[in-house]
Amino acid sequence: MRKLLIIIVLIPLLGAAGWWYFREQALPDYGPAYREYAYVTNGKSNTVSVIDLRTFEPAKTIAVGLDPTGVAANGKKNEIYVVNSGSNNVSVIDAEKNAVVATIGVHGKPYFIDVSEDGKRAYVANSGSANVSVIDLEHRVVLGNVRVGLAPGLARVSPDGETVVVSNRGDNTVSLIDAKLLRVRATLPVCQQPEDIAILPDSSKAFVACSGSSQVASIGLESSKKSSGPTSDRVLALLDVGRTPVSLALKPDGGELIVCDFDSDSISIIETGNDEVSSSALIGQHPTRALVTLDNSRLYASNFGSDSVAVYDIDMGRRIWTQAVGSRPDGLALSQDQRYVLVLDTQAGDVTVIQKRAPRKLEPTEYSLLTMIPVGLQPNAIVVKAFMVSGAVKK
């Protein structure tokens, strides 16, 4: 009778903390200097929520500028950059201290920021002032503001650092900026309402999603480092995809591009080498964002209209699982070890964590909901930063 009583007492305790115990056992031991955080911009709270991905607990809430939207991590130093569209500036967060250490003014209505691979520059498209602010991240100053087309939504820098591709929603063009000379190298008419941009790893092509014409533009990029390919910037093809393509996800190997077709409830897959749409698949109601794992095998897509995340096996060419999450999921991120999918639930104001574990017998999937972490009001974007603390070991 006494043994039975002990078991009955332990069952509810395991229900509350059992998952925690087993997750702790499964997490790699990176040592006391290892840090891994997710940073979430909260548009209506004027804050950034910091989540500790070693424990999946809120770590800190950082006050930033007005209406923070885009966020990016520096791959070469422990800094995070937050775009404040309401106050027209960028907050610089020291990831080791999780504190704002600088604020850099830009121009009107910025929404996104992109950082060069060498970690030295950032590029911000200012939709309200039709220009792109180029930021020196070493000295935290604006080097210049380059005039582009109307209502630029996004400025993305190529991996080789030579070209900045800017989607101008107001006049249906793409501006190509010479990153060294800080001037527009070419302005190309494309399709209607160009928005998201993806650039191949070898910097030979850019792809631009045009939500207004259900197309993706393929653009050849001039580069001094290329031995083959286009010798001048030009539009190579306009590819018909599903209705309202809103975002692009490039496989890490650059071979395929996945398009989220919001109003077709589908994804389109583009072969980047020959500029052909190879296939499409229903993925869920109103997909908004997608990302691909580093091994090029799995795609995760957030379904804004059905409060779910779809798991698509790229090799098999089909959806293998759909996981219910919080209301109005949008942004996605992966943990450093690729075992946890972080989902930004924009209406619920939280982050859903989906765990990927080794397949087990008698279980329908390797995916399960781990936890949901509250953040601020109207979360807009999420980024993950993993690093070792410099200098003395800190707690």
C-alpha cells in the first residue's frame, strides 16, 4: 500500500516536470561558457524578449525603440540588431550582457535589416524615404544613404558582399547596389509588388517574390569574383507560382528555392539552376514563412490561417506531419543543433517550441510540442544566436 501511494504522488510531479528532466538529459553539455538565446521583437510592447534556449525559459526583456520589427544577428561578433520602425533607428544589443549598447538613427519607416557575412556592415531599407542606410557595425555609424526605388521593403546583401539587392514595392523594381562604391549599379523592372529576396550561396543569382503578380523573378548578378554566368545584372526569368507568394526559403546547398504561396495554401519549389518550377504541394492554410534544415532534408512552414506548422520531407516530396501551435504563427527559427523549431505566434504573443527527437516505435512522429513561452505584444520577428562567452566565464 505504501509503494502504491508513492507512485500515485509521483505521477502528477512527473506530469509537470517529467518532460523537463528528460529534455535536460538529452541536451548536449556545451560547458559553462556556452550561451544560446532567441531574440523576439515585440511591436506593441517596444521590447525584445530574450529566451534562454539552454533551459527554454524567459531570460530578459529589453526595452528598445518604438515598434520594433526586424531583427538580425551578427555572425562574427556577439551582437543583435533590432529595427525600430516607429522611431526610425536601430538598437544594438550586446548578446553577452543582453543590454542595448548603442542606437543608430536611419531614415523613414525601416522594417528589416541584413548583415554581411563578414559582420562589418548592415543594410536597412527605409520604406518611407526610398533609400537604404548602410551601417558600419565596427564604428556604429551610418556610412551613407543610397537612393533607390519607391517604398523599398527589404535590402539583402549577397554572400560575397559585393551586391545589395533591394525590392521596391512602390514602383515594381529591384535596385542593385554596388556595396563597395555605395551607388545603384542597376534598376530592373520586375513583377508586381516585389518583397522577399533570396540570394544563392555563390552570389550568382537573386530571386524576388512578387506577391501582386504571383511570380518569382530570377535575376543574374554581376560579380568580379565569378568565372562564369551573367556579365551584367539582368532579369533572367519570371516564374509563375501560386497565388500571393509572400516569402522565400532557400535550401542551404542553393539547389532549390521554396516559395510560400499564401492564397494558394501551398508551396512552390523552384530549381535554381535552370529557373524552373519543378513542383508544388499543399502545405496548410495561408503559409507565411518557411525554413530548411542545414542538412537540406526537412522544410518547416508556418500556416498563419490554421494555427499550425507543417513538416515537409524534401527528399520524399511530401508533407509528413502537421503540428498545432498558437494563434497566427509567422516567423520561424531553429536551435543551433536543429532539434528545436521555434514558432512565433503573433496573435497569441508567445513562442511555441517543437521538439524533434529520434524516431521511436509505436509513435506516429518524431515531432512533439515541448512548451510555449510567453513574450510581448505583437511579436514580429525572431532570431537565434549561439556563442561562447568571451573572457571570464559568466553565470
